Amino acid sequence: MKDLTTASGIPFDNYEDTQSAGPRGPLLLQDYILHEKLAHFNRERIPERIVHAKGSAAYGTFTVTQDVTRYSKAKLFGEAGRQTKVLLRFSTVGGERGSADTERDPRGFALKFYTEDGNWDLVGNNTPVFFIKDPKKFPDFIHTQKRDPFTNCKSATMVWDFFSLNPESLHQVLFLMSDRGTPYGFRHMHGFGSHTYTLINKDNEVVFVKFHFKTQQGIKNFTSDEARQMRGEDPDFAQRDLLTAIERGDFPKWTLKIQVMTAEQADQHPFNPFDLTKVWSHKEYPLIEVGVLELNSNPDNYFAEVEQAAFAPSRIVDGIGHSPDKMLQGRILAYPDAQRYRLGVNFEQLPVNRCPFAVHNYQRDGAMRYDNNGGRSANYYPNSFDDIRPNTVYKRPAETLSHPFADSFDRNAEGENDHYTQPGNFFREVLSQEDKKQLIRNIAESMRQIDGPKKEEIINRQFCHFFRADFNLGMGVVNELGVDPESVMSRMKK
């Protein structure tokens, strides 16, 4: 038998009964067990993530299947058969922790690789693109996906107003409004690093790279009606599906593939290859297999290992680097800042975030520092007392600031405003006829909810984007909404 104790280790009895002035009298202030229980209970919730609030996660392994050492010296890619422990967290983006898993929303796909050179966080989505290409727009975009400050309800008017005023969102909007926006759980969808990163080999040669995780379970989606029905039947469907599959030994797998682009190719590319609203052609930059990701173990405690899991794209390891992708550059700052707000400055000491290999630095103090805080060792560098030194083996190659990366201090160039070619290609070449019909139905279903005095203005502005991407897409949405095509065309000519 184990004694019941307080957090201080003090054994006690009467866990369920509070001390009172007589059996029926008022409670006594001196019963500190009551205080401890209620005070801790009041503080059980930490701030939920502003985005990606609801999520599920599992542990697994990444196994190298092909030699890519010509591109990267990262140790986790060292040789075929090499395995690295991983944590993969899936999530919805816009909803709160209590939202349904089958809402129409992108899905987060955040990986933590526990490597011997430190933890590598690859933080992406189930889509290869995103709604915006500049991080300054991110808070405004997320505000439109949350609740109206007046009604405190979700608002299709806010959503489509933002989309219609930001045509760069169109590519991701078409992904979202297709049935890919309501995947059948987490096992039946692809994952993407989304951003452009770099790989660095042993000769310090650098190439640009995109990461693709292709599901081996096959793509499977809900229709809009099926997703709506599941929201009522089981709002935790995706979480339950993932957990039960792993518990019964049906371990989900993804094949990691990469696209590689040289600096010379990037320099000659017809559009900015670091634009997060665009994809690289698979014909020009074919997928190269790297390895297999398998999820095979569920966390024992959701709060400790999922809610407290912290990911940040600033966490990269030797052999992997960043790129001039503007959204990535913004996330390098924003993500660890969000984790410090949510979990405290020592969030990387929590077991789920802690590197399982040696960690040596001069960070000290801060809330929730639960180790020996460096003991009596020096807390500054350089010093005369320890042998912790920077290792030149890990020196990164210098980055060249030349066209197209930065020939001057500037903002988005005018030549980067083709927001229609790739969305049009997605509609024409990627979607089947049935997928196109579903996309148009889903768009119309959502746009019917636009209301208020600006309703016609917002709808007409979005029509223009659809028509510029593909005439049949525009006509399909117009007809599905029951709008007179001639009136739309006349307004577009003005």
C-alpha cells in the first residue's frame, strides 16, 4: 500500500471530508488540504494555443531507407536503417480545444525528432501551401478564423472578407474548400513541412528543400455532409481513431520524400520559390524518397505529453537550415515566444520537450526550473572553470545575400503577384470531376452564410478571384449560388 500524500510528500487522511466546526458546522480555514486541492484545481489549465489548440499526438520512429547524404550531413539521415525517435502532433488550426475534429480547417502536422545533435522540430500542415506569404498578416488572418468580437460567434463574413481582400489566399482556399479540408482523421492525410528549408552536406554545399510526408494508409476524406454528421456523433473522431489504431497495433506510416532545388535554379525560377502560397513543380523537382515515419506508441498522459509538447521551426540541427521564406522567418520568432508564454521560459526542460542527449549551456533561473539549475558551476562564458566550448564542426556556411534573396532592403515585389496560375492548375489538373463538384458545393455552402451590408461587395470580389483562376470554377460557384451570371460579368467589367 502507498500512503496518500500532499505535493510536499506529507501523508494525510480524510481526502474527501473537510474539517468543520462540528459535523454540520461551517468549514475551518485551517484545513490546508482543502486549500491545496482547490488552489491546484483552479490552476490546472494553462493558456491554450492561440492556433492549433486542439490536437492529438503519438510517438514513433523515423527510419532512413535511402541515402541522401549527398544533400545533408544531418546525423538522423546518416545511413539506411538508422532510426530516430519522433513525436508527431496533429491538430486543427482555427478552433478551440473543445472544437470538433471534423471541422473544415487545415490540419497541423508538427514533428519533433529527438536526434543526438538536439531536437529538430518540423512544423507544417496537411497542405503544401498557406493562405498568406508575409507574417505581418498572420494575426489578422487568425482573427478572421476565430470569433467575431461583437457576436462571439464564428463568422463566414469575416472569413470571406479577408479572403476576397487577399487574393494570395486563393490557392489554400481551394485546398480548404475541397474535401481535403475535411480529412478522415489524421491517418489518411499527407503532411508537409510546407516552408522551404535548406540542406547542408559535409562539404558545406547548400540546396533548398521541401519536405513531403505521404500517407501509406491512402488519402481518405469526409464529404461536407459526412463531416457535419460526425461533428455531432463524435467530435473527437480523429483523436479516437488515431489512438485506437495504435493500441490495436495498426501503426500508421508515412513515406518522407523531398524536393531539392539548387541556388542556381532558385535564381532562375520564374516565381519566388520561397513564397508559401505556391508549390514547386513535381516534374521539374521530382520527389526523392528519404525514409519512413511510423507511429507506434500513445502518450501515457495527454496533458504532460501532448498539451505541454512545444514545437518551434527555429529548432533545426546540423545539416538542416532555414531559407528566405518570409513566413518561416516570422515563425522562427513567433513559435518559441508563444511557448514561453504558454509554458514558461524553461519549457524545453519538460520531459516531452527535453533533448534525451547531452545539453550544456549557461541558461539559468526562471519559473519552473526544477533541475539543479547548474549547481555551483559557472553561469557565464567564457570562464576559467569548465570545458564547455563552441565546436567549429557545427559552423554553418555563410549565406549569400544576392538576387533573388536580397539585392536591396525592400518588401514584396510587384512581380510576385500571380495569385491565380497555381490555383487554376489545382482546379483543372489535380481535382477529379467529382472533386470539382464537391469543391464548388462547399464554397457555395460557406459563402451563403455571408451577411451584412457588405455582403454583395464581398461576394463579387471573391467571384473575380475564382474567374481569374479558372472560368469554369467561377461559373460553377455563380450557378451554385443561384446568382445571375450576366450581372456578375457586367460588374467585373466595371
